Amino acid sequence: MKQECGMNANDYSDLALGYIQGRLSPQEKQQVFQLIMANPEFRELMRVELQLTSAFARLKATPPQSVKHRVYLRVLEAKREEISPDLARAILTPILNYSLPKCVSRIMTYCQRSV
Amino acid sequence: MSFDEIYARYVDSVYSFLKFRLNDDYLIEEILQETFIAVYRSLDRLASVQSVKAWILGIAHHKMVDILRRNKYEEVAFDQNMLVEEFSTDLTLKEILSQLDPAGATIIYGLYVEQLSCQELAEMLEIPVGTVKSKAYNARAKLRNWLKGVEQ
């Protein structure tokens, strides 16, 4: 294909695919219209990209409703089981302060600060 | 965006991507679950994410690679020949997909099925945009040849 400056074959394919998928800016759309009008090779590229898009659309799979629901419930369960870092700190700090010797507490405080 | 909104909007895309790469429903469900637990735990990062879909698919991709390695599956354990058969009766399409490397197949899937840009695919796979473009170029050349063969 006769290439405009700065564009390679991949860029033309991206442009054609972007047009098919409706992702182009008004300027890019204008560029596509001009290429379609002036360039038979670009028209052929558009045809190829349309065919590939239609072929690959068949690969889209939808999860069964039961799987969606089951996974969602498991994520909720994991959320419930999770303890927030603030709560963990509030529970653990007094226990550690009480149970560990004073020098260890100081070392831990120093480590926390350096972290 | 709340977690529920994210789940409702992207669960189909993640499932479809995993179904494309794997042929084990149990494993797909496990990775789907791990992915959304990770998404929930990283919700605070959402504001800095450019493409939510690419971010979530990237998490799913990395979870898949981790789980395949942890379970000592071969990384190329997915058999594209088998999985495409479920969606398409076109034998030549599955042939051409089986000739692509896993990253190339994922890039083509991302471009044509999930409508991701090269930039988004680079973020998802954590590889340079140039690598995505060159893999896309090679894969498209194979696809064009395949299409020519189908038409003749």
C-alpha cells in the first residue's frame, strides 16, 4: 500500500479496525474516509479487517449465571474474612506491648518507623 | 466506581479471556475468583489506572500465569484447537490460532474481541508497546494469509 508519511502497515490496520470498532476521533474518521475514496488497497484492508472482526466475534464467551453468582459470593466471603490493617494494629499493638519485653517493643517501634 | 459496578461490567470480559486461554472450567472459575479478590484489594489504585478493562485483564493474565506455574502445568497447556472448537465450526481459524504464540494469540484476542488498543495491551501484558505492535503485525500477516486461503 502507498503509505502516508509516518504510517506503516500496522497503523493502517489499526486505523481500519478502530473505524470498525467506532473508536476513532473525528479527524481520524476523516482520514479513513479519504483513504477509502482514494486508495483501493485501503478498501481491501477494510474488507479484511471486517471479516476478521466478524470471525473473532465468535470467540466471545459469556459466563453461566451460576458461575457469576458463585464467584461473586466467594469474593464477598473473602471480603468479610479480611481484617482491616487499622483494626489489626489496634488489636495487636496492646497485646505485643504487654507481652513483649520493653526493649523489643522499642526495636519494633523503630522498625515500624523505618518501614 | 464501586466493586459491584466493576464486577457487573467486567466479569464477562475476564471470563471470556480465560475461556479463550484455558480449557478447564474449574481452573477458569478459580482464576476468575482470584482476579476479583485482587481487584477488590487494589480498589484504591483504581484512580491511577488509565484503562480499567486492561488493568483487570492484566490481573487475570498474571493470575493465570501464576496458577499455571504453581500447579506445574505447562504454560502452553491451553489447547487453542480444542477451545476454539466450542465457539466456531471453522477449522481453519483454529489452525491459524494454534500457530500463534500465547502472547500473539492474546494480543489478537485483545484487539479483535475486547477492542483494546496496543497501549492497553502493553499495560495488560506489561511489555513494551513496540513489542505488542510487532507481534500484532506478525499475527495479522498470518491471519490475512489464512483469510486468503479461506476465500480461494
